[in-house]
Amino acid sequence: MFDFVRNNTRIVLGALLLLIIPSFVFFGVEGYTQFRDGSNASVATVDGRSITRAEWERAHQRAVDRLRRENPETAANVDSDKARQETLDGLVRERVLEAAARSMHLAPSDDRLRRLFASDPQFTGLRNPDGSVNRELLAMQGMSSEMFAAQLRGDLAAQQVLVGVARTAIATPAIADATLNPLLQRREVQVQRFAPAEFRAQVNPSDADVEAHYNTRQAQFRAPEQAQIDYVMLDLAALAARQTVGEEELRKFYTDNPARFGTPEERRASHVLIKADSGASAADKAKAKARAEELLAEARKNPARFAEIARKNSQDEGSATQGGDLDFFGRGAMVPAFENAAFKLKPGEISEVFETDFGYHFLTVTAVRGGQSKPFDSVKPEIEIEVRQQLARAEWAKLSQEFTDLVYEQSDSLQPAIDKLKLTKQSATVLRTPAPGTTGPLASAKLLDAVFSNESIEGKRNTDAVETGPNQLVAARIVSHSPARVRPLAEVKDAVRESLVVERSTALARQAGEARVQALRKTPSEALPGPTAMLSRVATQGAPASVIDAVMGADARTLPAVVGVDLKGAGYLVLRITQVLPRDPAAGSDDELRQRYAQAWGSAEADAYTSSLRTRFKAQIEAGARMQTESTNPPAR
């Protein structure tokens, strides 16, 4: 067989080409990639358009990165199956609203996007001092300015789909009060607690009891699988900290970026507009321009009358009533022709007539603010941080690849990476899942999956370089590994005895509490010896939700009313409701509460409307959709 292949190479190659080329024509090059990695497999469809696995993974990674930046303590839970499913549900909801926006032709104009970006406080961190978008910050989030504009346009269109529903909910005072009064009323309660500690003396288990308890609850006394690891981390923050930056370099950055270290200049202007749409006839445009020139001459003759002229003649309904005043605005907030005219003038000067898509304008600048630069010494620390970060980012690509190669190619030790890249070895004891409260790289499910892989445990190899955060790579190596095991009774006998004592004393507390409830219901006039509390859903006094629900849900038509609440391991609570008072003033004024009720009702209607849109646009999540992780298909060594 092999002789035939060697002797007939051209024939074999021809046969292979005949097999391969048609399949490329039919599927395309991307088809081979799809079959290989499944990244373009559809996980959901909306309006006939697929959501691919790769889009789902990217959306989830963005959500993970955002949550880790905002609250690192949540890092242990953001990669759960539930969190991934929530990401997919959110992605489907976005696509449904996008489909509805397309159907309703709600795409906002470029001018509206510019005004929104320039004026909305939520975008302050993304604006440069001159009002333009900070491309570097967008790049750190994996976005270009075009991608950001498209996302902003989509978000605004989606908001318009729901705003008419969410903001038009009708909630009359009578309807709102009928809901709010029982929800927020206060109840005076007498409390008696039956704590397990009070019954411990009655519990004296025998050795046989302890052994029986151990035999039925062995899982409770298992030692979890754990590993003692060494690990090294390469991250952008550490690279930035070790950069050397000279005074001359800092001063050059200051000189090269004047807009970064000053207050952006803003102008306040008033204008007069004579409308002439871009599609108007030449005659109509000439007539509008002539009228604008006439009014300009009048304004220049007596500049003090500019506001009066604008009020009487300007066809910009939004500003005419204000004498043409547009308040302060920075660069990028107005269309180019308007901006050019405004930023050329000194305060008090009046421009020539100029044309925009809205018609013919002339304007006067009434005030200027900003534009001053901060002294170098006051911004030097800020510049040093920025320059260090720039140098680190320039170095990151090279070093991250080098780090990845070193821990992979010399997989029997982390020392080569430590020596060459000047890293610090760290040690820790880890479980398969992050311990509660864990932060940083040890909270990464990806890293722990790699640590507890067969290759790491049995092969005694380094893990691959794992991305545990933005611009952060970690590789680990197991020093010692302890599999999960059931600890023998002799090792945990004291803990087993304590568990049994707690269980039995808790049961005795519950029995005593339930008996007390029954007795009080027979003699409701008998008061409780414990303290009295005033409880409501607003003022819970630290009571758990189960207690508040029991008190507020009790039938209080006949008082006193008695309820009992099992606090599980914390005992049993007997509650005697003696008085019902109007709703808690701490909840807010009548107007505030009614407004919040209307908002909640509007939100519920918006959710119902979104659900109907899902049906209309045939939103469907594929059965068995599961997100792949990097650990699913590890590279062969």
C-alpha cells in the first residue's frame, strides 16, 4: 500500500484534491473551522438570526470582567452554569429588542448619539477633555470606537422599544394605596425565643448514638480534595510597577498631550435658525437664507436685541423661547458647521450666516469657560502612572507569549519562568471550587480546573498559562495532592458528637416552641415574657426574612395573633402580634411610594411586553445549549 502511494504520488494528490476542493466550495474555509471547534454553532435564534456559541462566550466574558472590576468578591460565582445561562438569556433579550427596534425603525441618528455621548454623565469616564471618545479605554474593553457607537445605537434603540410601555403604567392613588397599605403596615410583636443552648443539658448521647449518627452522615465528615500549589502570576499592574520612567519622558508626555491636562473649553451660545431642510428646493433655500441675512443685519445693528430677535423669529422651538440660548457645550456636541462657527468667535461677536442640515443659522457667543492647563507638578503622579502603563502594555504582548511558552515547554518546573521574567513564586492550598470570600487569581474557576486536571495531578506538570483577569496570566504546579476521603470516626468523634448534640437540642427547642404556640392559641390573652418589637417590611430590626414574612403574612383580623417560626439551627421563635399600625413613615411619602409603585408596575408591564416580543420574533434557545470552556479541549503536549 505505501509503495503504491510513493510510486503514484501525483495520482493520490489528484484524488485528494477532487475530494477536498468541492467541500471547500460548498462549505467555505470557515466551515472547516466550524466543524473543528464548534464556535459558530448556533445556541439560540431570534427573528431567524443565530446567536453563536462564540458570541455567547464573548458576552459572558465581558460580564465576568465587568463584575470582577466592580466587585471582586463576586468572582467565585460569576463562572457558574447559572451565571452563563443568565448571560444567554440577556443576550436573547437584547436581540429581541434589536429586532423590535428594526421593525419599528427606531435607529437614532448620528447627531443624537453625539449629543448623548457629550451630555450623559455615565460617559464621563470615556470622554477625553476635548469631548472626543477615549479610544485607549475602549481598547482595554476590547472595543473600537465603531463598535462602541454601534452598541450605543443599539442600546438607545432598544430603550425606545420599551420606554413607551414602562413609562405609561397607570397606577391611581386608590390602586397604589390598596397594595401599599398592607405591604408596608407596621405590627407590634411580643417575642419569645427558644434557643438550642437552653436544651443542651438534656442531651447526653451514648457512643452508640454517636456511631449511628456518623454512619448516617458520613458525607458531612468528608475531607474535601485539596492541593498545595506553587503558582506564578504575570500581570499588567506588576509590569507597570517595575517600569523606569525619567523626568524628561514625563515632561514630553505632558507637552504632547495638552488636552489631557486641562479643563476642556466650553462655549455658551445663542442662535437664530431659519429652517430649510436639506431636500428643500433651491428657491426655498434662497428665501430662507435671505431671511437669515436680514435678521443678522438687524442683530448686528443692535446686538443687545439678539435674544429678542431669536425669541420672535427663530424657528428652533427648543431654544427660541430662551432667546436662542443653547447653554454651554463642548467640542463634538454640535454638528461640525455649528461647532466651527461657535469656536471661532470671541464673546459678544456675531457669526456670519451658515448652513446645516436644519437650515440657516447665525449665532453669538455669550460666554467661554475652561481651556486652562494644569501645572506639570500637579499632574506629574498621574502622568507617571499613565506612562508606566503604556510601557507595560507595549511589553505585555511579548512577555505574555514568553510566559505562556515557558510554562508549557518546560512543564516540569516554574523556575525557568521565574528566573527569566523576574516573577515571584507564591504558595497556597486550594480546593476544586473557590473558598467563600476568595479574591484574585485563586478565585478563578478556570485556574482551579487546570490545577485539578489529570495532567496536573498525575502528570506532575505545570498548568497552562490561564487568564484569570484582564491582562493577568497565572500558571500553577501541584506540590502535594490529597484526594477527597471520609475521615474515620476516631478522627472526627468530637465533631460528630457536637453535631448530634446540636441536632437534638435544636429539635427540643422546636418542640418547646411549637407547644408554646398551641398553648397561646388556647389562651390568647396571655402575654409573652420576651421583648416587644415594632416590625415592618421597611424596619425589620435585623429580623430574618422568614420572621418578617410570618409576622406580616399572619391573619391580624383578630388580635392577638400567634405565629411560630423555625429558625433551623438557631432555634424557634414564638411571635404574638398585639397591634397593627398604619404604614411605616420610613418607607417614604405618599407621593414617593405611589411613584415607586407605578415604576414597579411599569417594569412588570415592560417584562410582559418583552415576553410577547420573544414570541413575535420567534426567540428560541437551542435545547442542551452549553458553553464550552478552555479546559474542555486542552492542547496535546
